[in-house]
Amino acid sequence: MTRTAVLTALDAEAARLVIALRDAPSDDFARPTGCEPWTVRDLLAHVLVGTQRLPAMLEQDGPSHADVSALQYFRNDALGGAVDPERIDRARRGALEFATGADLVAAIVRAVATIDDLARRETDDRTVWSRWGDAMLLTEYLKTRVVELAVHGLDLAGALACEPWLSDDAATISAGVLTEDLDDDARRSLTWDRPTLLAKATGRLALTPTEAAHPIATTLLWARSP
């Protein structure tokens, strides 16, 4: 997949976030999310942190070669999906730096625009060091940003009790990352729509016994057994 396609998906997902939250009342930003103990506002602050990493990464020379894919990046996460008090507190502190939830959304959009601008200047073979010390192609790292926005978009939609705003472009990339690019027929055999696939792959929804026995289950990131 080309870097342009990945950046298009990132931009699309950020645009969907704005549409969903630009007119949200202030009380909505105080709602609890499934990413306990974060509120909508806290979760947005966490998303902002993730969209602000690239400029510092590009200031460093990249590794001589890349050996970690987007999915491996998540699998190498030192936290492994576990609760991290420091990460929780950092998001809460970050949320307090903004007067309103809408200001946080605007900051995310600006950060995504910066990602787009910087990434388009780099060569196709540009590599970066991830926060975990992984050697990655820049384009693979950008896929992780799409997944973060897509998955946390599902979390935010759930908190606001509205339909998921997952864009087709972001859904396609995220599904590919989270299933190691299994073909569509294999995914369709489980009859999941894309929001369900993302939720099942990341443990937000538990697998049924039948799903847990399916070969695809071994590829999913943090799937939960029934």
C-alpha cells in the first residue's frame, strides 16, 4: 500500500472525528469510555499524544533497514494492552491543558495535518525508530496511526452512543494490519463487519467459542477468548 493511500485514510478518519464531535455539548466530553478510567476528553488527549510523535521521530536518522511491521509494532507494545497508571495520568493532565473538548479535537486535526505534511516530504524508503525501539518503514508506522484513530474512534462512538464513524479507507487499512492482510474471503467467513473486526481483534469484544476456534483468531492482536 502506498504512503499516499495511508495518509488519505489518516486524513479521512480525522475529518470524521471533527464531524462527529464539532457540535457535541460540553457534557459529552465528560462521558465515560470503555477505556477505563478515561472520559471522552481524556481519551482524546491520549489520541493527541499518539498523533504528535512523528515530528520528533523524523528529526532522528532512521535505522539502516526496517524489520517490524505495523502489526508487530502493536505486538511489541511494552504494555501489551495492560493498564498503565502513568499513561492514564498523562492523558488526564493533557486534557486539562485545553479549555474545551472541541479545542482538543482541533489539536488532533492540526497534528494529523502536520503528519501529512511531513510524511509527504520523505522518500519511500524512509525508516524511523518507534517508541519501542523498533526499526520501521515510515509508511508502516503511519499505518499504526490510522489504526489508533480508527479504534479509538470506535471507543468514542460507543461512549457517545452514536453510530461508528469509521471511514472506508481507515477500515481497510486497519483490517489489513490487524489480520496480517488475510484475504477478504477469510474475513468474510466470520461474518464480521469492519467495526466488529476491529473490536474483536483488539479485545474490545470477546470472541465466541466458534470464533475462537477459527484459524483467523491466531492472527488477531489482543483477541479475548469467550
